[in-house]
Amino acid sequence: MNYTLHLAHINDTHSHFEPSLLHFNLELNHTQYRLDIPCGGYANVASALQQHRLNAKQAQQNSLFLHAGDSFQGSLYFSCFKGQANATLLNYLQPDAMTIGNHEFDLGNTPVSEFLSQINFPMLAGNMDLSQEDQTKEAPLRPHKNLYFYDNNKKIANYLIKSLRNDNHQVPIAIVGITLDLMQKIGCPDPDCHFLDAISTTRATINHLHQQGIKHIIVLSHLGYLGDLELAEQVDGISVIVGGHTHTLSGDFSSLNIPCTGEADQRVNNTLILHGGQHAESMGLCQITFDQKGVVSHFEGGVKFLINNEWQAFEHQQVVTSEQHQEIARFISSNPCFHQVESDQYVEQLIATDYRPAVAKMRKKVVATLSQPLTHVRLPTSDLPFGSEIAPLVAQGFYHSAQQKRNIDFALHNAGGVRVSIKDGPLTVAEISGRLLPFAIPIISYLISGKQLKLALEGAINNATNNGIKGSGNGSYPYTHYLKFEYDGVLPANHRISSLLLWRDQQWIAVNNDEIYCGVSSSYTIAGKEGYEALLASTDHVDHHMTMADSFIEFIANTSFPITNSTNNRLVAAV
């Protein structure tokens, strides 16, 4: 007996509540066009969902709507409202389940706990072990009834059960949420929040479900595309993986000149793998038929960009003629990569009245006027031998903010925490919070020995330059305030910081290995990410309840220009 499910799915929405203007290149009748279309947004997602659910109801079949994680971060809406706006809008969309992504933890566990108290749908993180969580802290996760975490007694993921029906016959379908087991390395969860191996947890859970006679199983994953391929290969018996994290588009988008990562109907080890793109620009809208053993026997539909009639087309930068416009309109209406909808008016009005005014205010509020552009590079270059012109200023902002609460010796920030260069002229709150420092990550002060500080700097530069290790990228390169180092990459490991000086009492003094210093960094860096493992030895952490962007806004608004970088760190020899 076969069972058909109408499945809608999104992932990595990153607080992009409004449509994103996308540019597509297409060729029609040997003519090249550029198509500019506002895609997605929660009002369009809501409208597509309403039709999706109606289609399932009319066919007397079941429907599901799943979110594969990373709802937080990424836009000014998150900068303004954190998880509250996400909770309100997602409650209206009514997902059947959502899994936790790494960016949900960028501000630690407290915002996740607050989000859980606001939502009315299940949050799945079946490999999150909360058995050691401190229940006396401000906002523990474990008490939340709609959080499905690891079951330490059964040694499996807690899972959600829904139903599939065919006429009057029903079978259960299980939804298992699995997130990144390396969460502590790339996210900022609290230390008492642990993540277990994704593959072994999934395998144990699938075996348990099979023993219960449940064969229809969806894994809602935030492991990324390659992680999902490996999961499907290593674990038998998964019907469908609905994934996120890598912003992958499942399907053939060659008609829009978009490279294809995964096929619309991609199977590995009899498991269908689906990814829905990013930023609520697109969503998966499909019908899946399962056989009695839970294997997908038929698939139709796929990931589609959500659009309405507000688009423009250009040929050689000129607006197309009316005849060309009609030809392109026919192409859009027949192209399976697009799904045309009428925006949901309730969501439109909610965003317009409750959220957009605060974002508009940020876009208008000028905090400084720059007399010259400031360039950001991650590593020093021949043109910029001391590297970024902005990152040291961000670190200086950390210093001044933290100095209000305790006596700070230095500030340290990683290059990847700064995202763009800044042009001259007015600098707005929106530019800082939305583009320069878009990740709403708090700053933390701490105590650390001179020896561990040297190891942290060396580890970060080793990682950034792939010196003796396979690094995770040059975003780890350190920028500082009141701290000046020289790094010699040809020296033996653990001895490559050939000079480390601290500005104190109007002079540069050598950092002593055995002395304890007070520094300030982002909570991301403090968590030992990307070569900063030595910072895990730091103690006496103080949360200054200020994000990186807030700190920089406060600093730059009270700073005279032009600014010079007096730290002047040097790479004597990168490798």
C-alpha cells in the first residue's frame, strides 16, 4: 500500500522576513537577459503554505511543513528583535517541526530558551545531550516541553510521530531532528550543553523505530549537504532527509544559470535528500509517495523560488520591450524553478507595522561621518602590510565598552568577525549591524596568562595561514588593541610569537608568560574556535551584555577622525 505526503520545507532563513532581490541570467531565442526578481519573504512563504495545505486537504492526503534550522541571525530584523520576531512569524506559519541550527546558539543558550518559551511548535535536536545541564542557571533548556533532545535512558533521539493515510488506513511517520555534532566548535552553546555523534545517534534511533514497526522516517537535519550524503550512506532505513546548513539548492536550475548541487530527486542508499536554499527566497514544495516499507517510490515537485509579478528584465542594461517582456513572462510562468504566489496580507501587515519601522530607523540613524574609506582584508597584504583598517577599530570598541565595567588590558578580535569594507561618508546603524558586524554576538572579558595568550595568537595565525595544520580559513587572523605581536612562521610550533607587547602606562612593555592579563573578545573567539583553543584556558568570564555591533556603534559615535592604527602587528614570515 502506498502513502502520499505533501511536504513543504525551508532552511537557513536567517531572519530574512522580506523578499530578497535576486538577479538571474537567462537566454531566450539566442538573446541574453538579466532578470531582477524579489524572491521569497515570509508573506510569500505563508501564501505558498496555505495553497500547499489546501492541495493536500483536497486530495485527502497528509501535509507537513518542516524548517531545517538557522532561523536566527543574518538581517537587521534579528539585530532589532533577536528571536522574538522569528517566534511570532513562525508561529503564524505553523511548522510541524524545526531543528536547531548552529546560529541559534550564537548568543548562547538563553535566547534559545526564550525562543522555546515563545513558539508553539516542536523544536528537534535529538543528538543534544542536556543530562549535565545546570538547572539553576537563568534559562535552562531541559524544562521546555516542546524541545525534543537526546533520551539518555533509551540512548536515542526523542522523536515526533505524525500520520500518513491512504483512504481509511494510516501508518505512523517519525520525524527525527539531528544537528551538528561539532556545535561546540562552530557555535556558542553553553558549556553544559553537549552534542553527540550525529551518525551513531541517528542509527540507534532508526533501529529503535524499526523495532517499533515504524518504517516511514524523516530526518530533519542541520548537518549540511555533504553531512547528509554521509548520513544517508552510513545509516540504513531513512526514508527522507530534509536538510540545511550549507544553503544548498536541490534541483536543476540550469535554465537560470545557477549551478546544480543536488538533483531534485537525489537518492543515496534509498534515502531521498532535500535542501531548500536560503534566506526564505525559495522553498521545497513536493509530493512524496512511500511504499509500505517506507521507501520513496515516487517524487514530484521540488525547490522553487517564490515570486509574484513584481519583476524587471534587461537586455544590455536596457529595459526590455513589451514583446520581450511578454516572452519572458511566459518563460517564468512555465519554468518549474519558480512558484508564483500572492503575498499573505496578514504577514505583510504584521511586518509593516510591528517590525519594519525599527529597521527603517536603523537605516536612517547616522552614527559617524567618515572622511575616508576604511578597507577590510583578513590577512596583511603588500598594500596593507598591517592588514585590516577596520578590525583593530572593532577591537578598540570592545576595549572601551568593557573598560566601563572592569580594568581591561587588551582587546582581541578575529578577522572573520568583520564582514565588509566601509566607504567614506555617513555611516549608519544599519550599515554596522546589518553588514559590517551582522552577527549579534556578545563581547566577553576574561583573565588569561601571558603564555596562553601567546599560544592563542599563534594558533589563530597557524590556522589562518595553514602553517603546520589544515586550517579552517583566514578568518581566524587576530586583530588587537593595546597588544602588539610579531609572528615568525619559520620558528618551531608554540614559539612563533617572537614578540608580544602590551601598551601600559604610555609605553609598550613585554608580556610576561606567568602574569595574568584581562582581555576582551567576542564570545565566538572565547569559545576556542578556529585556532583559538588556548583561550579555553581563560577564567573569570564577564558578559558585558553588549553585541559586537553595539560596542562599535558606541565607540565610533564618540571617536574623532581620522583614526590611525597604532598597533601595527607584523607577520615576519607567514610560513
